[in-house]
Amino acid sequence: MNWLNSFSILTSGSILLILLLVIILTAFSFFIYKYTIPKISFRLRTLLIIIRSLIFGLILFLIFEPVLSFIKKEKVESGTYVYIDNSNSIAAKDSSNRIAKTISLIDDLNSSRGINAKFFTFGKKIDSLDPGEKGKINFGAQQTNFFNIIDHIRKNNARINSVVILSDGIITEGIDPTYQAEKLQIPIFTIGVGDSAQKKDVEIYNVLYNQFIYAGKQTQIEVAIKNYGFENKSARVSFFEEKTLIESKDVILSGTGLDKISFNYKPATGGEKKLRVVVSPLEGEASAANNSRTFYLDVLDTKLKVCLIAGTPSADVSAISKSISIDKNIQLKKLIQISQNRFWNDIKPTVIDSSDLLFIVDFPTSNSSQALIDKISSAVSQNKPFFFLLSSNVDLTKLKGFEKPLPFSFSKSVNEFLQVQPDLNTKSFSSYFSTGNDQKNIWDNLPPVSQFATELSSKPGSNVLVKSKVKNIPIGNPLIISRSLGKQRVFSILAGDIWKWQLQTAERDPEFFDNFVNDIVKWLSASSQQKQFRVTTDKKIYSPSEEVEFTAEMYDQTFAPVDTANITLEISSGLKTFDLTFSPNGNGLYTSTFVPAEAGDYSFEGTVQFNGLKLKSETGRFSVGEIQIEKLDTRMRTDFLKSLSNSSGGYYYTLENHSGLKDKLTKLNQNSSKEKIIKNEYQLWSNEWTLILIILLFAAEWFIRKRAGMI
């Protein structure tokens, strides 16, 4: 094993500046000990100068935060990593034959000296496989996650020359790893295991719906149906809420293989709703396992009370209030200042108290009274969610007194403005807003808006959704920012004149601005669902024997995380109950797992005990289907396996014909040594031994001076 070592020291300041300070401080040490009372020997004076210089040098270490980096290069033996898909989708009538052929290939690769193969099985996770433990290959895993393979390869990159994956290419968890595989620069050889023949089938391919809707308001549920071999056949599609049939429709299946059908849904009450779409089985269909789709929908209670507070009438106030008013489930009250103590339509500030959330626009202005600012601050301090628009009408000096709950900070008060355009962070934005509002082409064509020419920065815990740019050059300032801490939710646009966005999109994308504003309302109103204690599952629909992951969140009365609570969970299904306990993960989070033995609907309720306090969570639900997700469509994905191998420089084979594979692997492994780089970093400035050394040097200097009788 050969090691080549190198090291470097990085600091937060300039090396030249540090050297200059060292020279100055060394000279200062020499100066203070040049003349002493009483006079001491040259040797003792030199020792004191060295000790004082070392003390100054170590203090500089603390100031400039040096980091010592060691880079080690190690020669390691590399070879071929073989991953065997052990998921249930491969199991079929000829499973024993497929297992026998898989084991035969493992034996063949293991006995080839030039390949140096290591074996692993994968499903939801990756497990090492000893060639002598082939009984572990049983095609019993409930899910298939290909992306875990990519992570595993990255972690062992230095030990891998080539990769072999035996699989049917069906992904039931995670994402398609083809793009990431290309970056590995390691050839991946895929071997198809399964049946690629297309069977006659009808399936619910997708269901589109809004995640949050209001009770009493009609919405559309759009269902996409795929068919193979049933062109021009009639199928009945039924839509259920819980166990109640809402509507049924007949559809003539098209020759394109894809049909879309819509159902109107108007929930009568708020709460979580279990919905299901079912296609009646057709004669000759290979499997009816994928003929239904269950999903859950959150229905918000009606008449959300919104108070729009404005320091002055403006075009922005008009545009925002118009968009909010479109939703008939929102009761909008406007508190618009006409003068310091007069409001439009004589609305009183007491309306703030009865509102569910606030929209603060053009406020505070120079005419805003301190009493009104204090009233809004009081409402916000009680975790009332709010929207804030930082327009040119805002008085930054008065805003300083209201800065604490805002998700941003600003450096100074100015009266100059920049004309900025939005620079969309699509990934973050998409997690907040409904489909259509995250179209980058719309955002890129929006007109510029007015932003204060001061440094704006996001506070810890904030999420910057859109940044500012001037003439396509990013300037670093956030433009749209949000923050969710405990029960408090805040959404801010750090510019005025957003009415221009409404005007610009009125003809081409007439619903863009209205949907954008109403999505803000929905996101803010969802904060009311944040509880001091709650328990959630990682998803709502599971396959039989699939692990259910529970997460509990616990906060005190100020919504600070609690890590020392005792949390239990009761799960019910029919007459059966199950009890679980949670393990703390830090930051107020707790986890537990449960493996359901039977299909059906399950409910759960958590109980927490903390400092004599006992709380129960809201009742949650999840469903376990009768059919495993791996069995919904067992057709081998040959195209995916070929794409994965081609993108990485490998080849695709079948389990029946993989001649030439061993030769290619042997050639790739001719040079079985690879260089592994290990980098270790040590933060010298935060190391306790640095502080101890400084203290010891001070003690030594004091001891020497005391013994010498120095003043």
C-alpha cells in the first residue's frame, strides 16, 4: 500500500496580511522585553520574547480560523460490483428458472479470477451478498430503488472499475438514475431479467388534482387511463369518496392507448378525504391489480378571513385585492389608510383580531401611526401568518421597528430604487405553487419591478424562491422569500409595482397572477394545520408488507423543538390495534416504523408526555393495498436498461445471452489498482488544544516573570 501525503493550511484572511501581523507582533514582543526591570539575562529575555510571540501567533490563529488539510493518496484493489435485483416484480411462474440462471451467472463471475467481483442484492436498500449465500435471492423485496445503486457506487468509486446490474428495470421508488450514471464515468453493464412482452391491460396511469381545496367549492379530478390491446372497447370508470360512489362514466378506449376523463368533486365538509378511482375489469385483461388508484385530499374549511392592510391606496393594493376576491371562499376585509387616523370605508383596526391571516402592502408609510404598527406587531407575534410587500411607499425607518418577524433584513434606509426582474429558482418554487405558476418562460418575460437599492438578505430558516436580476445579471438580493418556523408562516415580495405582472400576463396567461396570489393565501393558511404535536406518515398508500415510516414533531408553547418527550402511537385497523414507541432524532423530530401484515385502511393517533403535559395528535390515516406495487406492471423495461448502460459506456445483455460480458469485464480489470484520495480537515482555530496551549504559555510567561522578580 503506497501513501503520498501533502498538506495545506487555509485561512479566512490573506496570508500576506497574517505574515505582516506576525512580524509586527514579534517586533512588539521584542520591544516590550528589550528593557526589563530588573535586568535579566539574554537567554531568559529571548525565551520570554519567543513565548510572547507564540501567544500572539496562536491568537492570530483563532482570529483567522486556519484549517489544516491532509491529502492522502492510497493504492487500492478495484474490481467489478454486481447488483442483483431481488424485487417482487421479477417473480413469475418461472421464478425458479430465473433464480437458477441468476445463480449460475454469479458463480461464473465469481470463479473468473480476472474480474474480482463483489456481489450485492437491491430492492428498497442495498445488501451485500456472499456468493455462498445465494438463498438470499428470492425476489421478495417490496420496492425497487435504482438511485441507491448510484449512491453506493459513488461511495465506493475508488474500488470499482465496472458495474453489472441484473434487473427487470422497473422502478417503484426514487428517480431514474440515467443522468447521474453518466457522470460516474464507470461503465455499467445491464442484464435484463424478466418478460418484456406487452400483455392486454387497462390501468389508471395518473390522477391530477389540487392538493388543497375548499369545502363547498367544486374542483376537477382528472384521470388518465392507459390501455394495451383494448382499442374501441367500452370501460366504466367510477369515482368514490370513502366508500360512497360520487359518479360513474363510460369511456370508449382510444387507439392511442391513452384516455382522459374528468370528474367534478364538491366536498361538503373540511378535513382529509380518501378518494378512489376504479376502472371495471375487462374480459381478457391480464391483471386488474392496476385498475384502481387511491389518494387523499386535504379539504380546507370555508370562508377564510383575510385582512389586507395598506398604508396608502395604490395599484398594487388594487391588483392583489382583486385576485384574492376571485376566490369566493375567502372573506376579504380592507384596512386602507387614507390619512394617519382615517381608513377607507371607515373600517376599524379591530378587524385584524378576527382575521385568519394578513396581507400587508405599502405599510408602514410615513403617515402610519405607531399604534397601528404595534397592533399588527402584536397579531404577528401571536403566530398569525402574513404576507408582506416591500414597495416604494414603505418607510424603511419605521419598518426597522417591525423587522423582527420578517424573513429578510436590510442594511440601511435609502430613497433610491432598482428596476429588477425575477430570477426563478424552479425547484424551490414548484414545491410551493400549483402547476402552471412555475413556468420559467412566464417569469423570464415579466416586466421589471421597483426594489430598494439597499442590501437585502434572507434570515436563517428562510427560503429564497426568486432572486433579483438587473438586465439579466443577478445582483444577489432576494425578490420572493418565505419562512416557516413553528406555527409562523411569512411570505414576502421585496419589490413594488407588481401590478405590472398582472397587466403583462392578462392576455396571454390570464390566470397566472390570480393563481399566484391565491396560492400564497393557501400556503399561508396551511400554517393553521401546524400543531404543537403531530404525527405523519412518509406517504398515504402502501403495498402489503411495505414498511410504514412515522415521523412525530414536538414543540413547546413557544414552538421551540422538544427532544426529551416520551411519544407513543396507537394504530388501529378494524378490531386490531398495535402500539409503537418513538426514538428521538433531534430538533424536535422522532421516528418509528411499522410493517402492516394485512391490506386495508389504518388509522393512528399519537400521545406525548412532557413535563407533566399530555397531548394527543390529530388522527391520521393510511391505506395498504391488496396488490403489491411491484405487481402492478411486471413488464421488463428493456429501453431503460439499454439507456442506463449506453449512457455510461456499457452494454445491455439478456439473462439468456450474455456472451462476451466476461471478456469485457476482464479487460476493464486488467489494471486492478486505483488511486483513492482521502482528505482530512482539522479546524485548528476551534481545537481545544490551541486554547489550552495559549493558557499554558501565559502561565509559563507569568511563572518566569515572577521568578525573575519582574514588574
